[in-house]
Amino acid sequence: MQYFINHAAIERAATEVFSGTRARYYLYAVIALGVAAAAGPALSAIWCGLALLVDEGCRMFAPRLARLVPRYQNHGRLLLDGTASASLAVAPALAWFAQGPNSGVVAVAVLGALLVHSSYNARRGRVYAVMTAAPYIVLGLAFLGDAVGAGAGASALTAALALLYVWGASLHHAHRAAHARVQDAEWLRQLNMSFTDANAAAWEIDFVRQRLIGADRLSALVGRPVTFADVVEHGCFAAPEDRALVKSAFAPAPGAVRRVALAHSVLRADGSRMRVRHQAFVRTTPDGAPVRLTCVTRHGDSATSEQTMPRDAINDATAALAAQTEALKTLRNELSLPVEPAPPLATLSAGLAQVLRTLAEGGVELERGVDDLAHARHAAESANLAKSQFLANMSHELRTPLNAIIGYAEMLQEDAQDSGDTATVQDLSRILGAAKHLLSLINEILDLSKIEAGRMDVSVTAFDPHELLEDLIATVRPTAEQNGDVITLRESGAQALANTDSMKLGQCVLNLLSNAAKFTKNGKIDVLVERRELNGVMQLFVSVSDTGIGMSSEHMARLFQPFVQADPTITQQYGGTGLGLTITRRLAQLLGGDVSVESALGQGSIFTLHVPIDFADASKALGAAAQVDAVQGAEDAPLVIVIEDEPDARELAARALTRAGFAVQGVGGGEAGLALARAKAPALVLLDIFLPDRSGWRVLQSLKHDPKTQDIPVVVLSVNEDRGHALALGAAEHIVKPAERDVLAATVMRYARKRNENAAAGPGAIVTPLAHKQAG
């Protein structure tokens, strides 16, 4: 609530400064301050008096232009606006020729403000705006010529081009806004064409531009020409007894968005009277100033019911409202807001007025939703930019002193070795080891942050995988030999070049080799390279097997979580942050592949990394990996969708749930899982958090904010142990991997049955009973 209050206050202040009735005085104050800073307070006061005098004179002469013929009216307006622009152009001229230390900067800034002001206040087209801005253009050319004569031609030309770009961009945006208003007028024209007789007219008042849109139709209805002033100032030719009421309706005081409904008598040109009825909707700015009034006027004595409107027009308006409602749902889903129920479409049969009111209200909601979405996107981009800047700064600030520490420690170590100081050499070796270890930790954290922020780029080059692996093994071999390990490299199939990011692939393999060397004592480390097809593309497989300590199934379930070791006791014995395998898997997925593991406690481990040989096939491989599995189980059984990237995990869940009487369909990606849930409306969704294309948390949010899937129970099944976060996002239950089959089946049965019971309470619901769990 406080956000909306603050937002409204900011909007009111912005409206007051930039588009309110006193907006030009704020501009004069800013320009006067600039002139005072550059040319002194005396000249600033003289210019301010001149500008106010010219402004008052233009305001006095403007009403007299209405007495002239239209052509001379346009000439008169152009003359008044040109005079006002010339008086304002005096300010930057005073600042420029004052020859002060900051005169040039102030003059250019004031000139830019005047150009932008002229473009955003261009209400008679771009050509008219250029003509009224002629004094600014001439003054800018004078500045440019003076600067060229002073030897600052390049700087002046750059400033001139920047001013022209800003002016052109603002003029373009003002023209787009005017074009949008023209489209509104076209909508009114088409709406008037839908009326079958002359007893109804749709029209609009644009209070900003002081225009009456649809005046010809309203004129035909009341039998006399109608202008903006006739409606707003003279009460639309209302009878004397009704004129005050009509003027208050068509010249509304500042306030909230409102509806208007009234009937009154109109005086025709021949002196006769006719009865009319108005139904209107007033739209306002955040500070309450009226912007537009949309109205439908009918003959009050014709007793024409709004049911006489063509059924096709009602159907078109109903379809427009339905599309508007869907757009609002999408906006609220993206903004994570609760979806409000749509108005019943059956009420639209009441007639055109209800249609207009509903569409106008929906338009206001859409405008607010788009504005909120733009603000949310801006906030997200700002946060992402701040994170990227923080990473760049921290990368420099942390690595620079560490590199200095490492460099000076190596120099001191060499000096100590030359002097034979063994104790100092050992101390410096410990310093070097700790500094290099700290540098590697910083590099890992920065790499993970870049991957999560989407800032990790792929640099594709052609290289020989065999040579890359030989270099990596040579790097790890000293550590392995120190632990008594033997490393061997085997290659299956013909050798061929790979076309992907060799640096990232090397980092993945180096992490696997380093882990194998670290956790293996007096054993063997085998590296197998082969090429085979997977997910429809040829991929490079690198398997690193060792005879080290191995892992249990519980340890493997937590293996790829960031900052988590497979076994907490490992940290005490071997060290590490638990980031190496997380980064390895994220990089492999970035290249279109993945990492899998097979291990047994005390018997060693086998890590298998696979990536497409050609990075151009990465998207195809990821898409194939996310293909939907075939449905398992009885056709008439309640359907459970399993969103899990590991095929083995999907198969285990399918076996447990089909034995409990469910039909199960698995999918390997978050986006494909969302599409499948929307299409099939399953009895339950079983969701993993770590997915290759989209975070499971975001998938859960999308499921719970989409009207089509928000009532589907979601059970989170993941190595992530944040149960509170899962339940807060709307999950029905949270189960930590690995889960027992009976626990998983019982949980799914409980929540799937609950949904079926709730669905049965609704009209026309079909309940499919769950089959009894089979024996064994």
C-alpha cells in the first residue's frame, strides 16, 4: 500500500512540473537559474521579465484569433508561438555570449531543454513544431559558427548532433502519442458506423489538446455544428435550466476516474427542443486532472433500447473484452499478482454503454499493468546491471591484491632458497598455497555468479579433444603422482575436431580430473573419450573413473548443489567449497550437454561429461532432452506429470506411481513441463528444482499464477532442502531426494485425491477413482 501511495505522489509531482498549468513557469525558473549562473542575476531578471511579458501578451491575443477565418487563425497561432520561442531563445544567447567559464555548457543545456520542450508541446504536427522552433535552430547554428571560429569545431559539432538527436527523438515520441490519439478517433468512427440510425452518436473530448473527436456525428444528432467550446464551455446547447448540470459533467473538476449519465434538453438552431441522453466515462491523470471523456449520446424521446444495437457489434465488443481480460491475466501472471475474476460477459447484452464502460475500465487496468510491468522490468535490469558491475569490481578488487601477494611471495621464496633459509621457504610455501587456494575459490564464486546472471558467453573454436585432454592430464598428473595414482587416457573411435568452447570444456574436465586425483589414494584414474549420438546429435563423451572413496546414494543426491559437499566430513579431510561440480554441470548445460555420475561407497566413481561436438547443435540437443516421455499406466487413471531432467529419476518415479494406480508422463525441461501442464491439466505435478532450462522455483511460480494451472497440486521432489520456500510459493508438499517409493506414492495419492474431491464439488466435474495399490 505504501508503494502505491508513494508512486501516486511521484506521479502527481511529475504531472505538476511537466504537464500542469504552471509547467511553463517551472521551465522559466530553470532557465533563469542557468542564465544567472552564466551571465549574472541582472541579465537573468531582465530576460525573465521579458519572457513573462511576451507570454502574457500571447495569452491575451490568443482568444481574438477565433474571430478570424481558419487560414488566418493558423497564421496567427504560428506568429504567436514563434514570438514566444524567440523570447525564450534570448536566454541561451545571453548565456553563450557572456563568455564566462561555464557559459557554453549552460547555453547548450538551456537550448536542449527548450528544444525538448517545443517537441513535447507540438500539438499541430511535426512541421508546425519545426517552424516554431526556428529561433532555436538559428541560435544553434550561430553557436556552431562561433565555436568553429574559436577552434572548437569538433566539440561544437558533437554537441549540435546530440541536441538534434534528442530533439528528433522527443519529437518522434510526441508524434507517436498523437498517432495513438488518431487511432482512438478511428475507433470512434468505426463505432459510429455500427449504429443503424442517426439516433446515436459516439464522441470524445480530448482535454489535453482541446479537441472534440466525432463532432460531425454529434452535430448531425443535435442538428447544429458543435465544437469543443460548445460542449465544455457552453454545456452542449443545453436548456437554461440544465446548463449548469451539463457544464459540470463535460468540464469535470479534478478527481478520480468516473462515469457520467445524464439526460437534458438541447436547443436546436431553429429554437425547438429535443431530449438527449449521455452515457460517458472520464479518464484522468494520477493527480486527478481530466484527460479524455468518451461518450455515447442518444435521442431521449425515441425510446430506443440499447438492445437495438446490431448483434455483430455486441459480439465484436464481447470478443474485445475477452481478449482484454486474457491480456490482464497474462500481465498479472508476469507480475506475480493474484488474478481477479473477470466480469461476466452475459451482462454485456445490456448494451453499448456497458460495453464502453467495461472496455474503458479494462483499458485503464491494462495501462496500469503495462506501466507496472515496465517498472518491474526496469528494476530487474537495474538489479542485473548492478550485479554485473559488482562482479566486475569485485573481480578486479580481489584478484589484484591476491596476484600481488602471490607474486611477491614467489619472489621472496626464490630469495630464501638462494640464501638457504629453509624455514622461511616453508613459511612462504604455506602463504603461496593459501593465496592460490583463495584465488581459486574467488574464481569459482565469480564463475557461478556469472552463469546464474546469464553473463557467461560461449567462444566457439575448432580444436582437437585428444590434445586438450593430454594437456589437462599433464596438469593434474603431479597431484595424482603425489597421491600414488596412475592416470591413463583411452580413446574409442576415430579422432576428429570438435567445434565448441575449448576453455569451458577444459574447465569441466579439469574439475573432474582434480576431484578424482584428490579423492583417490594409491589407485587408478582412467579417462575414456568416445563419440556417439545422443538426443539426435553427435556428442563428445568424456568419462573419468577412479578407484577412490566413492559415494552413497544419499551423497550423490546432494552432489550438484552449490556450496554443498557430498559428505560434510569430506570438507574437514579434503577441503573445498562444493562449487566445482556445480560449475561443471552448469557449464556443460551451457554447451548443450550435461554431467552424470555412477558411484558406490568405497568402490570409486565414474563421472561422464557429454557435450555436442558442434555447438551449433546445442539448442537441438537441449530441445530433444526436454522431449515429453510416453504416458505410462492406465489411460483412465489420474495423470501425474513428472518434471525432472534425469531420465533415471523420471523412470523411478513412474514405476512407484503407476503401481499406486496413476498414469505418469515425464518431461525433462521446465518450459516443456509448463506447456504439458497447461494442455493436460493433470491431477498432480511432481517437480524438481534443478532443471537445465529454467529454475524449478520459477516453474512453480508460473504454475501457481496461471489461471489454467493454479489449482493443480505441486509436490517438490528435489535435493534442495528449502521446504519453507517451496510451501511459500504454493507447493502442496516438499520431499527431499532420495525419497522412499511408499512415501512418494502416499504423498501423491493424498494430494491427487484431494484435488479430485475438490473438482467433484464443481459443476460437471468428472471424478476418476484411483486404483488400489497392487501387492508387492
